[in-house]
Amino acid sequence: NITAVENERTPTTKPTTNKKANGEATVSYGYIAKVTVTFDSDGKVVSVVDNGTEAGGNSQYWTWATTEGHGGIAGLFKSLIGKDKDTVDSVDAVSGATVSSNAIKQAVKDALSK
């Protein structure tokens, strides 16, 4: 039966539609952490990127917290992949950049709540 063969070839899962949202959090060192979060239909983080944060004199710590990592802990932009708003806080802060790390987590939760 040709119809049966065609039905077997048709995917039964619907394609995943990712969404993007911007999030912000105030950092106690006088700047605002700004991120863009891409997340899937289950609300899980697919990617996190900087969205124009101007960390000024705190830029080294911002870089450690976002992408480079420090003290044996990866940057949060990588560590947050697969997390949702309820599990973002389970990600360890980057050693030496705790304040920036916590601001990133707050900004990601802000984005995921939109």
C-alpha cells in the first residue's frame, strides 16, 4: 500500500520553534547586565549572548562570568544551556566573578519570564 509507506516517511513530531527574549539585571558595581536568551518551546535555554552590556571597570569579571570562565568553572553562557527558569539558579557562579554571575542568572530569568 503506497499510502502506508508515505505515512511512515512523514515525521510525526512538530518542528521545534525557538524564541528569543532580552533580559536585564542591575549589577551592584553600577552597570546593567543585558542578555539575549534563545529558548525552546519547553522554556529551556538554547543560547545566551551579551546584548550590549557596558561593564566598565568590571569588564574582566564580566568576561569571566560570560564566556571565559575562571577558577575551573565554565562561563555561564555555556553553563546555562539546557536550564529553565526554575533551574537557572542551580548553575555555579564563576569563581572571582560571583556578582556578575548572579546578575547573568537574574537577567536570564528575566528573559525567560517574558
